[in-house]
Amino acid sequence: MKTVGALIKRNVKIFFKDKGTFFTSLATPIILLVLYVTFLYNVYEDSFTASLPEGVAFDPELLDGLVGGLLLSSLLAVSTVTVSFCANLCMVADKVSGARADFTVAPIKPHTLALGYYIATAINGLIVSAVATLLGFAYLAFTGWYLSILDVLALFSDIFLMVLFGTALSSLVCYPLTTQGQVSAVGTVVSAGYGFICGAYMPISQFSTGLKNTLMFLPGTYGTSLLRNHALRGVYAEMSKQGFPAEAVDAIKSTADCDLEFFGHSVEIWQMYLVLVGAIVLLVGGYILLHTLRRKGKNVKKV
């Protein structure tokens, strides 16, 4: 454990020492927030207004809180994963500098080295994601705040799991890369495409049936739904308190991907957590296995 702790401390220091990488990671969620508010706010607003039955009166602030919660959950769904790719540059940088080769010949077990990179990247991602969350909360405070303390705690637990998932995914994807240019290229592709396949840019409910069924096999879909359920729970409760028809609230939940269906079967919250945790375990296990197999392969060649 002492060796893992030393590796974690060393990798975290390297990340924060490189001001360019740190501020680039921090700028990503800020840019996403600006883009969401600028381009997607009216789209979400029109979508939810259209889902309401005719003649239903509503408080404009309630609609602002609804759209704001959706934007916040979308921001966190994307940034928790994409920021992990920026925070994972240390692993590739060590290959470029030759530090990785020094670690492999040192008496450090492969899984220890893998955990050192993984946990450090997760810590870096959590710090950046926490800042992004606080910025999102500040935005909600101006538009419409309907979060309870339990909702906030639930959101942070979702963020924690999503960062672990994003770190595991980025670690597995970035493992075979050998240059920072390759990492930057992969990070760009992920940033551009992940938001679509996880339902952050556009709710999965708006996709075709075939595409919806396909996306239900991806863990990120469930992470996005968890964030949306907890970001919007207070809004739904206020809607019911103000006399919104239950059918209207259910329609909005479906539109916002809070009520997911897997081939016609409703997916419960605990099942979403189970899928996300299972994906983290599998990805981390595969990442550690790659480190172990690589070390064994080198030992065989030496013999």
C-alpha cells in the first residue's frame, strides 16, 4: 500500500504541476456549460413544453429549474468521462519520457503500477468534476433551485461513480497509446461522440427504436439517467405539488430519460447502479490484466 500511495502522490503532483493540462481539463466543463445554455436551452424548453397537455398552466421558474437540471445532468454526464482522458496523460507521458520503462524494471508489481495510475487519475477527475458541479449549482441558483440535501448527496455519489467509470474507460483505451498526440486525438473523438451515445446532447427517448435499444447496452446511458433522476427529482416533486397531472409528469420523465426501458422492461434505479458498478469492475479488471500480461510478456522475452 505504501508503494501505491507513493505512485498516487507522484502522479497527482505531475497533473497539477502541468498548468496547461489542468486548466484545459477545467475549461472543458465550463465550455460545455456555455454551449448547453447557449444552444440547447431553447431546444430542451420547447421539447418539454410540447410534452405537456394543452391548457396546463405552469410557473416559468419551474420550467427554468427543469431545463437547468437537465443541462446540469448532461454537463456532468459528459465531463466526468471526457475530463478523465485529459487527467490520464501521465500514463502516456511516462512512456514518452522513459519513466514507464524504469518502473517496469523496478520491483513494483504490475497491479500496483496500474492502481497508482488509476487512482491518481480518478482523484484528478474528481477534483475537476467537483469544480464543474459547483459551477452548475451556481447556475441552478440563478435559474431555479429545487434540489434537497439528499439530492445533492445523491448527485455527488453519481459523479463519484461516473468518474470511476470514465477513468477505467480512459485507462483501458489509452493503455496501448504511446504519444501525447494519440491521446489528444482519442480525447477529441471521445469528447465529440460520447455526449451523443450517452444521451447527454439529445435524450435517448428522441432516437429511433433500434438505436435506443442499442444504446441501452452502454453503461454510460445508465449513468446519465442516474444524474438526471437526482438532478430533477425536486422539480418533479414540485410539479406534483402544484397539481400537474400524473400523466404529464410521467411524460416529462420519459422525455428526459429518467424512466429507461430495456426492450420494454422498466429499469429501476438500483439496476442502473448495478450496471454502472459492474462496468467499472470489468473495465478496471481488464486494465489491470493488460498491465500483468505485458509484464509477463517481457519476462518471457528475457528468458
